[in-house]
Amino acid sequence: MASESGKNRGFDRGKGHDAQAFHVIDYLRISITDRCNFRCAYCMPRAGVGYRPHDEILSYEEIIRFTRATARLGITRVRITGGEPLVRRQCPELVAKLAAIPGIEDLSLTTNGALLTEHAEALRDAGLSRLNISIDSLNPDRFSRITRGATLAPVLAGLEMALELGFAPVKVNAVMIPGIEDELEQFVALARENPVHVRFIEFMPIGCHQEDVRNFISRQRILEGLSRFGDLMPVDSPVGGGPARYFRFDGARGTIGFISSMSDHFCENCNRLRLTADGKLRNCLFSDDEVDIRPYINGDSMELAKVIIDSMNSKKFDRTGEKPLARTMSQIGG
Ligand code: SAM
Ligand code: SF4
């Protein structure tokens, strides 16, 4: 049960686990739309995915009601994601309402950056302080190939604006797919010259359509490639904790991080729940188990709390998935 401080330190690990070991589940990822203006090869099929009709997508009111309920049960950190969150109208209004929920101490957003120059100021004014921008390549041609047609320049302009507006930390996510080894120098320069935390993410076989991504690249391979630019010293996470491990080159303003979900399972320390845009509550990225939470959001608040607690309690901490999943990453939110 949730303690008086709101921390859910008492949640059991679930069937088959040592009942003495408890986990704090304090992080919620909310996908606010399944729509996206990119078609990244590692995330969705070339033809795109069938979008859910608008009436199947949670309203902002429903998202807020759900988040309030989770905050009462110990969630303190919320990340807004998509699809691409900035394609949904009035995202800053949602940010302002989420930021005002008692108990939510940390609010962040993950974006592909294409629409960031339009929205960055309103997002900051609404109370957003942390931004993750996904930039898989700093080379315009490779960027366009990976995203199947998007343009790099507006994304870099969005990154620049985010830094100018004082977002901190600003993290840049780059999925490690073939070709990235040839760009390490540019990513290192980005993290040396700017207060930017570049995170290399191992490709995860989520969704079954990644026909263009075949070769797995591990953290070890990238670390070896980075060693020619100097010594990388391990450092603490720049706010936010989470599964990433960070390093810094001497004198650099930013850091280099790794999210190695394949070569270095971090399920043991997983602290998160996910809400999909169509109102499904998921307690593991690698499992298709989900609860249709929408009827509960619109029903009795005690029942809603009970379903959330059940989801927390049935969370598994040893990955059982590792098989193609029913949803693509764009439908889960990363
Ligand atoms: N559209 C936004 C963006 O791209 O930042 C937010 C949603 S996207 C699904 C969230 C994160 O998931 C991005 O950083 C993206 O690179 C990552 N991602 C998507 N598919 C992935 C995969 N198969 N393996 C690893 N990371 C993936
Ligand atoms: Fe869209 Fe983000 Fe998936 Fe790329 S990674 S297709 S930007 S949801």
C-alpha cells in the first residue's frame, strides 16, 4: 500500500518473487497520441500504423484524472510522450495542468523536435523544465533515411531553442543502428560544446515491423568507438535517475549516456508504468499485458485506485517478453 508520504514502498513484487523485496513505482509515461509526423525505421513500419480514431483517444481531462489518481499512489515523475506529443493540439495546456497536480515533482517530455520551435516557449511557460529530443543522426541524409523523409534542420533549430530557453537538462536520444559509428565524432562534439546529454539507446525489437533495422549494436561497441576521443569518466545521472549510465569527457559541458536495455537488463530496478493514448495501462514494456483503464477513469475513484494498485502489484521484474509485441513503440511511447 502507499505510505503516508505517498511512496508506494509496500508494493509486493508479484507472484513467484521474494515477497520481502519491494519496489518503488514512481514514474509514469503517458503517451498522449499514437500519431506521428515521422516514420522512423526502428519504430514503425514503412506504411505507418493505423491510427486509433479520435474518440478512442483519452481526452486531456481523462489523462489528468488518471494522473491525479496515480500521484495519490506514489507517482512523482511523469513523462509525456507519443507518437509525437507535439502533433496533438494544445499540448502546453496539458503540461500546465499536469505540472499543477500535487505530488508530481518532475514533468518531462520526449519529442522528435520537428515542431519544437513552435511550442518550446509555451511548454516552458506551462512549467516544463526537462526535454528529451530524439535525434538519431546529425547527418541530414542519414537522418532523412532513418526517419523515412524528415528534415534535420528544424529539429536542430528546436534543440538550439530549447537550450536558449533554459530547459535543463536537455537530453538527445540516438538509437544505435548501423551507421552511427561513423557519426560518433559529431555526437561527441555536441556533448562537449553544449550542456547536452547525448544518450545512445540500444535498439529494442518492439513491434514486429522493423524491416530496415537488422544489425544490433551494443553499448560496448560504441564505447570502444568513443575511446579514440579521450577518456570517458563515469558520472552521476543529470537529474531523473532511470536506466541510463552516464560518462563525461574531460572539460565537456554535457555527458554521454547509454540505455542498454538489451545487453544489460535493467528490469530489476524498473520503476515505471505506462499509459497508452487509447487508455491502456501497461506495467512492462516487454509484455502485451494491459488493462483498459478508461472505464475506471470515468467511474468510481476507489475502483480506479484499486486497478492501478493491482497493476503495480502484478508488475514483473524479470523480463518475460523478448518477442515481437502487438504494439509498435510509437503506440506505446517508448
Ligand atoms: N516521437 C517522440 C520521439 O521520437 O522522441 C516520442 C515517442 S518515441 C516512441 C520515444 C523514444 O522511443 C524515442 O527516443 C525513440 O528513439 C525510442 N524508440 C522508438 N522505437 C525504438 C526501438 N525499437 N528501440 C529503441 N528505442 C526506440
Ligand atoms: Fe515517431 Fe518517435 Fe516513433 Fe520516430 S521514434 S516514428 S518520431 S514516435
